[in-house]
Amino acid sequence: MPKASSNTLLTALVAGSVLAGVTVLVLYVSSSSFTITSRLQEASLAQLAASSSRTLDLYLADAADVARALAGQEAVVAGLTGDVDRARARFRNSIESYRQYWAIFAFDTTGRVVAGYNANMEDMAGGSRADRSYVKDVLAGQDLVFTDQILSARSGDTLIFVVAKAVRGPDGRLLGGVAVCPKWNVFTKSFIDPLRFGERGYGFMLDASGTVIAHAVDKEMLLKNVADQDFVKQALARKEGLIAYDWKGERKLLAVAPVATTGWLVCMTAYESEMTAMATGQRTMLLGIGGLVLAAVVSVITLANRSLVLRPLAAVERFTEAITAGDLQASLPGVFRFELGTLAANLRRMVAELKSRLGFSQGVLAGIPAPCAVVGPDSRILWINQQVIDLLGLPATVESAKGQNTGQLFYGDPARETLSRKTITERRSLSLDIDFSTRDGKTLHLHVDTTPFYDMDGELLGCLVFWNDLTGLVAQKNRIEAQNAAIGQTASEATQVADRMAQGAEELSAQIDEANDGAQEQNGRVQETVTAVEEMNATILEVARNAAETARGAETARQKAREGAGMVTEVVAAVGAVRDAATRLKDNMRELGEKTHGIGAVLGVISDIADQTNLLALNAAIEAARAGEAGRGFAVVADEVRKLAEKTLTATKDVGEAIAAVRQGTTDTERMVDQAAAAVDQATRLAERSGTALSEIVSVVEIAGDQVRAIATAAEQQSATSEEINRAVEAISRIASETADAMAQSAQAVTELSGLAQHLNGLIDGLRNTDTP
């Protein structure tokens, strides 16, 4: 689906707004014009009918005046009383003078024409009009009578009506009447036939029975009764007003005006489409003008919008897309006016600030000396340093490792459960000692620490992972344990030797006692003494041999103890190096935490700027709303600026939350480094104590070796003495007392030897009970 263009959208909105306004205006004007025009046309139609009705009333009044004038003349009265000639001369002169009349005559009380002429100058005297309604009305006592029907004259082509006036004598007695017959054709030709309304509208007249007495267009309709037509029925019933009706599929309007004198109806009919033709034309013209106005307004607004808004916004869009893609070196070219200028400046400052902050963050991450990685909430690597690649021997680079699944990167199995994934799942810090096999078969002993970090809204962003290589320490520990095992084995053997030496000492003590007793009795038991001396000589040789072996074992134990002391010294040095690294890491974390406070302050400034921008955009929108249509485009721009300010505020808030999470992470890391430093100090103290204990063991073993060597020397001397005794058996008697003294000394030496053996057992037990560091 193609991406919607702001230009297209804004143009569509402007065009739609203008079109809606023009449409509403055209519809309103058209409706108003149509209504006004219709009312004006209806009023004109009704006015035309009413005007014709008033004209007819004047025409009838004029005919009545003629009848009154004739009825009041002496010649007419004389004619009705016997002087016919005078009356005849008067009517002849009158018919000659009033050409618009068909006949003028006088009739007596019997209805007979006394005198009169028609337009053909025919004498009408002697004719009877007694059957005429107007004659009957006059003779019945009416003074002035108008016929309510149009009559056809004898000529056949002339329509007339009659106005009759009663003629009375000087005494008031009714003598008869005077009748004048105006030519109806003359009136209709002058006042009805010319009536037109539009191209097809015309006038006609009806009498009280619904008979057509005048028609401007169709003369065939004259004197035809059309009372069966609905609109005629309505006209006869209403007498006056406007009547709408359909005629041959078209809408027509009928204006009816009554003629009070005769009860006739003057009718004007017109087609509604012709009556509103002017309004329709005006609507068409307004639509055309509205279309031109729409095109002009849209063109002007589109060009202005493209120059002032869309082109700068397109540059802003390209700039923000580049920044979003990670190109912080992107620039924002172009000319920005009004609020967009402020927006562009704010964006440039914001990007500069982001570059500074991101550079600082990346510098902090790059400055971590320990193997470290950042894992996203989807268990994919977001950042990793070269130390991890080198330590674990991973077949990847820092860049290629980014985006990889942790299980796939470290173990070649994307489904493998890793400590970082567990931390993200459980959302808590974890630590674990693991044995890791590299791709080249090397086994590493690692201590892994993971801790989750969150944004300012509490949303999990991922976790930090630190690796600590304990392979050297574990190897040294194993060597110390092996040496301790060897020392323990040697101690066990020394214990056995000491036990045997103690046992021999006890036996020697018993033998010395027996020898002492025998010395007291050696005079009588020399043979027994020789035998005992031989046994003692063998025992002393055994003791000498055991003592020599014990001396060699003590020397071996001394050498092993010295090696253990040297290894403990190396352990102390290695632990000290770990402590120094932990101290440096803690200082780096503290420095990172202090710098994040500076970032927070800058973000606060950016947030304030975004708030002010949002407020300015809101004020601009309010002013634009007050400006009405003229400020509509400015309102759109203000709204866009406000939205961008809100987005800037949201982005600043997100960055602040991330910085807070980094600050919290550095605090936690600093605390854990303090704990690690404390543990390293304790390990150093224990290692130093182990070195001291091994040094004491070396001293004790050296003393024991010297004592065992002394025992061996004494045993050899005793063996030589025994040989001398064996060679000088014959002198035993002489030196019996010396032998007794020697036996006493031997007893004391054996007692000391037994004590030394017990002391050696105690040292060996102490060596066994000493904790391995």
C-alpha cells in the first residue's frame, strides 16, 4: 500500500474544507436564491393575475359608467316614454363613438328593444330580450346588472358580455333599461392575450361555472367548460391564491385572482422550471465560481504549504529517519521559518545532546574491562565486548554477534536455556558458577552474574551479563587439594611409623626393665643376658631402620608443606589482583553513576524545552482558531509542531528512564563489586592464614625430622653398644653396675622417645585437622 503523502493529505483536507464551504455556500445561496426567486416569481405571477383582475374591474367599471351615462340621458328616457327618434339618434351616435362595444340599446318593461344599434349599424328596435337574465334582473328591481357569462354575438366571431342599467322616470318609476355590450375580444386581446410568464407561461379566465372565457394561447378552449380538471376545481373553490399542479408531466403553478364584479377568475399559469430558471442559472454560475475559487485556493495553499511546511517537514522526516537508523552524523539542511525554525533548532540541539549522551554511554560500555554483554528482552545480543569473544572463543565478531540468540551464540542451540534468559523471565539478578566448553575443547570455570534493567516506566529493557574467569583459581585450588591429599597421605604413613615407634619404645622399655632386672642377676644368668642382648640388638636395629624411614618421611612432608606454602602465596597474589580489578570496576561504576546524574539534568532541560514548545504550539493553535478560516493552515502547522513537541517530550522521557535504569544498574553493580571485594578480602585473609599454618607445619615437620634423626643415631649407638656387650660378655659381671646405669639412661631415653612419638602423633593430627585454604 503506498504511503500517504502529507502534501496530498493537507491538500485533500484544504480542498475538502474549501469544497465543503463552497458547497454549503452554493447550496445556501442556491436554496436562498431558489426560494427567493420562487417567491418573487410566485408573487409576480400572483401580481400579474391581480393586476389583470384590477384592470378588468376598471374595464367593467368603465362599461358601467357608459350604461349609467346613457340611462341618465333625456333622449333615452324620452325614447322609453314615446319619443323613439331621439333615443334612436342617441344610440346611433353612441355606437359610432364607442367602437369597443358590440351593441347599445334600450328595452322597455316588457323586454322589447325600443331603440338601439349594433356594431354593424343594424337597428335593433323591435327585438325582444325578455328572456335574457340581465333584462329579468333589471325588471326585477336591480339597478345595475353584469352578466356572469360571456356570450357569442350573432356574428359568431365576437364575444360579448352585457352591462344593463335601469332607467327611471322623473317620478322614479321604472321605465325599462339600457344595455351596453362591450366587445370581450377587445379586452382579452389587449389585456389577456399579451400576458406571458417565461417562455410558456400564459393567462386565461374562467367564469363561475368553470368555462374558459379567455385564453391567451389556445383559442379553441374558449367557452369550453373545464370544471372537471382538479386545478380548476381548486381555483373555483379557493377563488384566490396559488395552486401547484402537474400538467403533462411537468410541474406548473396557477395564480388565481377574482373579479369581484362578475365572479370571474383571472388565472396566470407558468411552468415551475421556468420560474426557477434564473435561480438554476445562478446556482450553475455559483458552482462554476466556487470551482474556480476552490482551484485557486487549493493551488495557493498547496504551493504555500509545500514551500513553508511540507518541504521543511520532509527534510525533518529524512533527518529523523536517519537518526532513527543510527546515523547520528546526519544533518538537517534547508530553510525553516516560523515555528518550524524553532523546531529545527530544537531537533539539532536534541540530536547533539543525544550524540553526547550516547557517546558517553558507549564510552562507558567500551571502557568496561571485564567480559560483559547486554541482552535484550527477546534474549538477543544488543551489545557485547571483545573480551567475551576472546574468553569464550566464540566463532563470531562483535558486530556479527549482535542480534544473535544467546543460546545460539554461546551453545549453538537457540532453544538452550541461558542464565540471561532466566533473568529476563524471572526479572531478578542471578549468579552461577558454570563449566563452559569452548569450540576448541578447552574447559573454562566461569562465574556468571546477570541483572535485569528497566526503563523509567518499569518496562524491561534487557539484562547485563558479566563473566569472571575462575579457571586459574580452580586449577590452583585443585593443586592445593591434591597437595593436601598428599600431605594427608604422608601424615597417615607418619602416624603409622610413629605408632610403630611408640610400640617399639614400649617394648624397648619393657626389655630394658628386664635387662635391668637381669643385670641385678647377671652374675647368675649371663646366658640369659646374652640372649636378651641379642634380642635387644635386633630390636634396636629395627628401631634404627624405622627411625631412618620416619626421617625420610618427615623430609618429604617438609618439602610438600613448603610447596603448599608457595602455592598459597600465589593464591594470595591472584586474589589480590582480583581485588584490585574489582576496585577499579567499582570506581568506573561510581563514575558512570555520577555522569548519569549530569545526563538526567540535561534531559530535564530538554523536557522543559519540549514543554515550552508544546505550550507555544497550543497558544498558536488557539490564535489560529480565533483567526478562523485565515488561520486554518497555521492551526495545522501548530498542531504538527505540538505533536512533534509531544514526541520530543516522550523521547526525552524514554531516554531519561533509560539513564535512570543505567544509573540503577551502576548502583547495583557497584554494590555487587563491593560484595565481591569483601569476598576477595576474606579469601585473601583465609589464604594468608593457610600460608601461616603451612609455615608452622614446615617448622613442626623439620623439628620432627631432627628428632627422628636423633632417634636413629641413638638407635645406631645402642646397636654398637649391644655388639660391644656381645663381644664382652665375659666382662658383664665387672661392669654390671655400669650396665644398670646405662639401663636407667636407656629407660629415660625410651621415655623421651615415647613422648616424642606422641608429640609427632599430635602434630600429624593437627595437620589432618587443619582446614584446606
